Amino acid sequence: MTLSQADHDIADLSLAEAGQVRIAWADGQMPVLRSIRERFERERPLDGVRIAACLHVTSETANLLRALIAGGAQAQLCASNPLSTQDDVAAALVADGVGVHAVRGESADAYGAHVIALASRAPQITLDDGADLLSVLHAGKEAWRSALIGGTEETTTGLLRLRALHDEGRLRCPVLAVSEALTERTFNDRYGTGQSTLDGILRATNMLLAGRTVVVFGYGWTGKGVVLRARGAGASVIVCEVDPLRALEARMDGCEVMPALVAAERGDVFVTVTGGRNVLAREHFERMKDGAMLANAGHFDVEIAVDQLAELASARRQVLPLVEQFEVGPQQRLNLLAEGRVVNLAAAEGHPAAVMDMSFANQALCVEHLARHGAQIEPRVLPVPPDIDREVTRLKLQSLGVLIDELTEAQRDYLTSWRGA
Ligand SMILES: NC(=O)c1ccc[n+]([C@@H]2O[C@H](COP(=O)([O-])OP(=O)(O)OC[C@H]3O[C@@H](n4cnc5c(N)ncnc54)[C@H](O)[C@@H]3O)[C@@H](O)[C@H]2O)c1
């Protein structure tokens, strides 16, 4: 299908061929989504449904759109972050007839206009990563939201905004919280962030982790993944926590657990992943060893107090493209990675396609659920139905060729009866 000029706004259509290669590579890492696409092709559960997606315009997202379109949807796409747009992928999608409105590095005005371009087509189902599309739909003309059946949301920040919209009594459709699905937590946070955080640290420094002491701040979903992979690389791991249960969990998992001020003297590499602020600050920097590396994997660049580090330092210089060295004392040089920004994105490539496979499989099944049942669901932020989580894991196991047992009827009866043996 050829699109008219008004149906898209991208950087350069001639990049389409390169984009197709990139999309095909990601497809090879996304067997779960692929199997959903094949079923959608047969069953067409989204026939004629108008879908608007405000997501990172990447090869993985392109494969999600391919699945939705295979299911019969009419899909449009704009960016949820202007910096992550892959222009060649946008071009490949447009060449395949998808209306894409995204240009890498676009201005805030252009970004806003692109979100409005999607909203003004009165979508029935939305996909968001940060809630920009649903926010614009709710703030804009009544006609834009007249056909809304439901939406999905990919991040915590987006859910916060949508819950606030609901609390004001203004949310017009159900929204499924994909970022809180168990598969998402496990794969995205633990395995995705765990591996890519280490990847970012290694790409930035090319250091050997074996034999080093890595201090991880926060033993939540993401912190556990960072710890797992750091230990796998041969590092000794110290965990700093403020939650007693998670601190105990870290101890029982075999990590040393101690207050941050004590750990500051012991660590070679420090990784913050708490969601909090000033987790590493002046009093910690002052105690650190010469050569310590500081990295943040939390969402915002506020976990390492870079301003305090700068105040403390007598000199600073760029020693590698992604490493800045701060001279704190005569024999104390501290190395800040990627300016304290989220290291797996700033120094590596974020989550691998195999992780996005699980997230986007959830997205595709949630869209199908909304198309079938959205009109009967009350307008609020809701968990992903457990059946969808289970189906995504079943398909993933199938793609890995892993077989598991099933309960016998007698076992199921026992587990569901109050009578006991
Ligand atoms: N880099 C990525 O790709 C990526 C992916 C997912 C989440 N995140 C971000 O990582 C951060 C953590 O997410 P999560 O899902 O693991 O959250 P979580 O709530 O499961 O875990 C955070 C943990 O940090 C602990 N904590 C808070 N303040 C602390 C402090 N000052 N010192 C020590 N521990 C402290 C909490 O007690 C909690 O156990 C968030 O900012 C989240 O947005 C990043």
C-alpha cells in the first residue's frame, strides 16, 4: 500500500531497505511475538480496529506493529521519545503502508504535533510508553476520544499519570498496565536491565569484573538482575538496601549487606538502581577508593549526586568517551560513567530484542483482549489478565523447546479442595 504525504512524516523514505534488514534481525530474536503474529494472521482478531501507538520507534516496535496489522488492525505510530527513533525503521514501516510520524531528534513542537496527528484520527485502541498519547487524547477535542475502547501502558511513569487522570475522574477507557505484568517484571527488569546494565559498564570501561567488588544499591526487580549478572562475571557483590525484607533477601541470596557508608570504602564499582535521589553523595565519594567506577541504572539521573561530586573535585577530565574522571583527593580519582544517566541506555543499547519480545507479546495480547472486551471493562488502570501472562510464558517455553509437566486431575482436585487428603 502506498501512503499519501499526509499519512506520515519521517526523515527519509530511501532508508527503507536498511530498516527492513534491521526489522528482520529483531524478528529473529522475537519468537513469541512471531507466533502471535502467525495466529493473528489466521484469526484476524483486530479486523478494522484503528490503533495508535506512541512507542519508541525501533525495530522491535516495528515487529509489534507487524503483528497487529497481521491481525487486521489499521495502525499508526509516533515516537514516545524523539531520541530513540530509528529513521530507517520508520522508513521501512512507511514503505509497508504504516502511517509513521517520527523523526529522530525532532523538536518538542514536532514531537507534540506528531502525537496530535495520531490522536486526531480518533483511535479505538492506544499503546503508550509514558502516557503522552492518552494524555493528549484526554486534553484534546471530544471527537478524538469518541471511539476509545482502551489502551495499554509500557512504563511506571505512564501509569502514574494515568492513575492521576483516573483519580480526577477523567479517564475515559480501561488501560492495561503492561509494565506491571509478571512476565514484564521478570524479563524486562531482571534479565533485560540486569544484562544491559553490565553491558553498559563494560562497553564504557572495558574493565574486567572478575575479582572486583561491585556494590549494588537497591535489591528490587532490577537490582536483583544486576547482582545476578555481576556475580556471574566473577565479581563479589555487596548490596545496600533500606527495606529490611529486601536486605534480608539479598543476604539469603548470598550477598554481603551493609550500610552505604561502609560499602563506600569497599567497592570498586558502584551501581545505583533504586528510583531514589542522592543515593551516592558527598559522604560516600569522600570514602571511596582510588579508581572507583560510578554507574546509575535507575530511570532518572538523580541517583548519583553529580553536582556534589563536581564540588568536591579539584579537577575533572574526560578519560574515555563515556567516562569522566573526578580528582577528589591527591590519590583519589573517581570515574563517573555516562554522566550518571541510565547506563544501559546511555552506554549500551537498552533491552535486547528477546526481552522486548516478552513485553510486546504482552502488548499484542492485551490489544486483542481490549478489542474483544474493552467496551465492557470499566475505565481505570487494570492489571494485565493473568491468562495473558501465562500465555506469554507458555509461548516462550515453547520457543525454547522446554517442556514441563501438568497437574493430574487428582492433584488439581487436592489443590482446590478444603477437605484435604
Ligand atoms: N535501566 C533500565 O532499563 C530500567 C528498567 C526498569 C526499571 N528501571 C528503574 O530502576 C529503578 C528501580 O526499579 P525497580 O523496579 O527495581 O524498583 P523496586 O521498587 O523493585 O526496587 C528499588 C529498591 O531500591 C531500594 N532503595 C530505595 N532507596 C534506596 C537507597 N537510598 N539506598 C538503598 N536502597 C534503596 C528500595 O527499598 C527497593 O527495594 C527505577 O528508577 C526504575 O524506573 C530502570
